Amino acid sequence: MAPPTEGRKSKPKGRPKNDTRSLKRKRDVDDLEKLQKAVEELDLKAEIKDFTDLPLSQTTASGLEASHFKTLTDIQSKALPLALKEKDILGAAKTGSGKTLAFLIPVLENLYRQKWTELDGLGALIISPTRELAIQIFEVLRKIGRYHTFSAGLVIGGRSLQEEKERLGRMNILVCTPGRMLQHMDQTAAFEVDHLQMLVLDEADRIMDMGFQASVDAIIEHLPKQRQTMLFSATQTKKVSDLARLSLRDPEYVSVHEAAATATPTTLQQYYVLTPLPDKLDTLYSFIKSNLKSKIIVFMSSGKQVRFVYESFRHLQPGIPLLHLHGRQKQTARLDITSKFSASKNSCIFATDVVARGLDFPAVDWVIQMDCPEDADTYIHRVGRTARYERAGKAVLFLDPSEEEGMLKRLEHKKVPIQRTKPREKKQQSVKNQLQNMCFQDPELKYLGQKAFVSYTRSVFVQKDKEVFKIDEYDLEGYAASMGLPGAPKIKFQKGDSAKTLKNTPRAALSSDEDSDVETGEKKPKKDEVRTKYDRMFERRNQDVLSGHYSKMIAEDDLDKDEDQQADADEDNDFLSVKRVLPVDEDKNSDDDEGVAAAGPAPKVIHGLGKEPLVIDSKRREKMLKSKKKLLKLKEKGTKLVFDEDGIPHQMYELEDEEAFRKQGPAEMQRAKFLEEEAARVREADLDDKQLAKQKKREKREKKKAREAAAKASIDDDEAPELVGLEVGEDPMDLLRSLPLPEDDEVEEKEERPAKRPKKWFEDDSEDEKKKAAKKKRRVIEAEDEPETLEDLEALAAGLLS
Ligand code: ADP
Ligand code: MG
């Protein structure tokens, strides 16, 4: 067997000996040689069951043991021996089958066997399509690499290049997202990648899908040709095989489930229900109501869908904690929500495809796809959030009758076993009337609903697969009604958009384009024309406390025009909570809100014990809310008012006595009449909205100009070009602060990486492990505080790996 460094530029030599000695842990040369020999002699045909059967360093072995990994998964037993022998690998295995360890163990081991030290610079680079996944990979690396001495870091964008630059030079292992990495390679002179030994691309097809292709190509350009490269994905696409051809040398194809009868885990039960668009929300609500003791992920096509369903359902109080996650939330919120969901036993999270890939939530019972996925691969990744690592799981796909035939064909083609099921009629309940009522009483909710409707409709329109998505066959009018909207917003479409183009175009490109033509680089497709009288209606200026929010929403509406399509695109307004002084979720705390700022002081956030914090807005606002004017307004329309917990008046329909009721005709007829009247009332209210639209439009244009000017002025180093799914200018500090820590206080970033670091991370380990570690004379890391900054985390990683 060839020696490990054959053909590769080995680590740099000729450094002053003192330096090296002071930083290098003294290793037992004999042991290393033995290990090297064992790897070379490892029989690829031998059946390897346990990690202890692999020729691994004691440090990695201890890390695995401490993390309770014992037996290998299929992909691990196939890929690990090859990867340890430093082969290039193209790995494909179902979701949840343990691909992460299949590349992390070799990363640690192959560097270890080469006696890599901090002075040797970057040894391994791991590229992930999303920040969340990068963080998750980093966490696993931290876990299993805890006894190693390598330094490891996350490069996921958002902070000042300069700060990162200084740190980068010291890192041995980096987990990154492509955009930011490339930027460093281009701009950071001192950042040496010349000695890189290993490159890993996790979720390779997703990386290519997200429009990172050019970045990845450019990154690879920078890297030494002689290296080990591993590509991993659950689904293989042409782009991945193209990439493999370009970047892999003599690759080993490790595809454990190729011959499998199904593309999805066998422990996964998959169903679909036929539910016409107008019944979708009812079906979803009924489903949730009958699975209150479960952990559920519900996938939707856009952030706006997610927000509407979240905001409306939580007011219906189904009796299970609801969460929501989409790409436009602040990173802090996103991570907070993902960790909340991870930790919860039963809860339901509404999400976009931002969580569809790679993320490993423990013990998810159900994956619901309320909106049909764009293709079978997306389906596979979504359902892959459950039934992970031999656990059972169930998935339900909601299909409109028009989607049934086409989608089933696609799934069958990809070997996805799915069967039809019917919701129990007894359990089926309708929320249509409640939604209608809520939308009527709550212009913000209506507004959100309208945006959700538009974004859903557009998402269907721009789908590539016209055999599945036939826009004319959906009952859109019925859908709008089911959301409680007074009629479907009319949307004019123009040809030329494609879902993926829009979805994957960098946001910078999207929002920088004034007249909303999407800049794709190849051609310039015309954007959907969605500005209609109904849109203007959305821009209604509310007469009460919400005007500030409206200004904001309308301002954002502009920004959002092109972004509706991004699966993870949505803004983070918290208008509902402001009006109703209801509990909000955490993301709202961190978020500044122009609207609030415009209308009064920032909301006070009160953290209750174990409860979601309450947002108390300015007193003035509260007063206004209960003002006489508002009462009068309501009184004109109703006869009697009831007050809810928050002191908000509602109209009450008094019950008639039964006889009088009967006299007026059959109940069904009365109901129809009532609904008709209500609909008319709603339409009437809409007319008022429209009158305000014109004036609003002008104001909005001015606002937009101002905002653009401001945005131009503020572009700087910090706001490095990030790609879709990654928030421009976000601070990864935020993200790190959101890691499970006792406190959320701001800490000053320290210039230097502190020498002493926390030990607390080890707390979940057995005392034994700690002792063992100490025995091995590993450096003990001590510090007073928990890691709260990127430096902390990096230092910690460095420490953990030491
Ligand atoms: P994939 O990347 O293939 O979707 P992951 O690497 O995220 O899968 O692993 C899925 C889950 O299985 C994780 O929770 C991980 O901790 C667990 N897992 C992976 N390998 C093993 C193993 N050998 N033994 C036990 N659990 C494992
Ligand atoms: Mg994975």
C-alpha cells in the first residue's frame, strides 16, 4: 500500500525546531508507525462491525466511545476503510445513515497519522450548503474529536473578514459554507491552502443546486491537486457526477443503498393523502389535533406560507407547542428554534426547505409535506428528517388531485414506496370559518394570508415540472377562501421564471435589481408581474396602532418582491404579537423592528420562567389599543362586545332562542345566507383598504428610495456576498450566542484567543472519560465562562481537539 503522503505535498518542513516542539504534543512514534501499518494492511473485504475493529488512533477511539458510537452503519463500514486509506470517495447513502462520521473520522485520522499540528495550517476543508448543517457537522467534529489537538473552525460568513483572516491561518480543520470560503481564498493573502490534504463536500448535490457551483469550482482551483476528496450526498444528480469527474481522482463509488429496493429508509412509512387545495389547512389542522403527542415537521413551499400558518394556527391553540422556521429569520432565532425543536418531546414545526437537508433532529415522528415538493429528491430529503439511524418514522404528503398522478410517477421512478391513506372522517375538522373570522378581525393576518397566497401561487407557477404542477387545475379561489381571504388576489404571470433559478439566485442579486428583473447571469427572465389592485390592498394603512408595521411591511414588500420564491425567504415581522400583546417566539426579541421604532419605544421583553417571553409594547400603544375610538368603531358594527384576555374587544353574536331561529328557515339555508352576508361584509371592508392604497404607494416609493440609499452607504466588508439561505451581513456571533447556553448576554469580543477555555462542555461525559483524558496528559482547558463568541467556540474547538 502506498504511503499516505505519496504524491501529495506533505506538510511544510523546516520550521524552527523550538516552535514545533513547544506546540506539538509528543507522540509515540512507534504507535504511529503501527497505526499506519494497520491502515495499510486493513483488508477491504473484511467485515467491520465495530469502531474498535478499525485501525483508529486512541484519541479518535476515545472520542467515539465517549459519544456512544459503537457499531458502524452500512455507509460507514464501506466508506471508512477506503477513506482511511486516503482514497477519493463518492459516497451516496440514504438520509440518516451516518454519512457525517464516514468523513469526519478519516479527517481526524488522516491528519493525525501525518502528525499534523497547528503550525501545519489547513489540513482539511469541509464544505456544507447551509450554515445550520455546517454548525451541526462542527458539533459532531467537536464531539468525536474532543481528545485531539487539532484546531478547528467554522467559516460561515457574516463577520468581518479581517477578524476571520487572522484566525484562519491557525486552523487545521475548517467547516465552511462555499461563498465565504471563496472570499477568503481570494482575499486573504496569508491564508494558505497549499498543504491541504482533504476536501469534503457534504450534501454535494445541494451545494451544486444552490448555485454554489461556481464558488465550489473556484475553491477547488485554489486547492492543491494532490489531495483526498470526498463527496457525500443522499441523492446523486448529474451535477454531482460532473463535479466528481472534475474533482475526484480514481474515486471509489460507495453507494450502499443503490441496489436497495427503496430510496428511503426501510423504517420509514410513507403515505399520501389526497386533499384538494381548499381543504389543505383543514387537513393539516386535523392532523395536528390528532397527533398532539408527537414531534412533527411540516414542510411548506415558502416562508410566507410558514408564517401565515404559524400565526393563524397558534391562535387556534391546537394543544401542542408550535414553532416555525424559515430562511429570513435571524440566525440566532433559527438556531434557537432548531435547538428548541431538537430538545422537545412533542412539538410541531412549520418549516421551509431550509431544514430539508442534512439536519439531524432527534426522534421526529412525522414529516408532513403540506405543499408538494418540487421534485422527488426534495421529497426524499424532507422525509429524511425522520426515521434516522434505524429509528421508525412516518411521512405524509398532501397532494392536490391534480398533482397525484404526476408526483406518484416521479416518486415511483426514484423508488419511493408510498401508499394512499385517508384521514379519518371523524377526526376531520374545519378551521375555515375560524380563519375567515380571524382574517376579518385582523388585517395583519389577512395581509399575511394574502402574501402567503401569492407566494404559494407563484411557487406553483414557477415549478419546472409541469406534469406535476398544473396551475390551471388548482382551485385557487377556494384556497384563498379557506385561508379566510376575501377572494383570491389576482396574479398575472409572465413566462421565464424557474423555481430553482429564483430560489437559488443570490439574494444580493435579487434585491439589488431595482425593477425586479432577476439577474441570473445566463439570461434575464422577466419577473412575475404580481402588482395588482390586490397588492395595493395589502398596502392598506391601518387606522390604528399598526400603521408603523404597515409601513414596514410595505417597505419590505418591495424588497421581497423577487424573493417570494426563495424557499427560505421571509421577513420577520411580529405584528400579531404587537397588536395582541401575545407571547412571541424568541426570534422576535433579537429582531429590531422599524415599525416599532417608528411608532414608539422598542418593546420590552419579559422572560417568564420556562415560558415564552411576552412582548409589552409602549404604554401609548396599549392605551390606543383600548381607546374609545376603537370601541366606537367596533360598536357601530356590532351590538355587544366581549373582551379577551388582552383587553381587546370583539363582537359577540348573541344566541337567539331556538324557536325564533327555526322560524327563519332551515339551518343550512341560514348558514349559507350568513356566510354570504359575511363575505359581503368582508368585501366591503376591502374597499376601504383599496382607497388608502394610492396614497400608500407614493409613501412606499419614497421609503424604498431612502432605504436603498441607506443600504448602499452601509455596504462594507462585513456584508460579504452570501448566497441564498444565508443572511447577508448576519453576525455569526448571534448564531453562536444562540447555542445552548445559560445566558444570552452580550459579551465583548476578545482580541486574542483566550488561552484558558471552558471545561463545562464535557459535563455530559462520564467522570471516567475525564479522568482518562487527564491521564493521557492532554491539556486541560479551564475558563470561567461558557463560549459565547466565535473565538470562544473556535478556541474551544481547538481546546476540545486537544
Ligand atoms: P446522514 O448524514 O447520512 O443523513 P447523519 O450522519 O446525520 O446521517 O447521522 C444520522 C444519525 O445517526 C445521527 O443522529 C448520528 O448521531 C447517528 N449515527 C451515525 N452513525 C452512527 C453509529 N455508527 N451508531 C449510532 N448512531 C449513529
Ligand atoms: Mg448528512
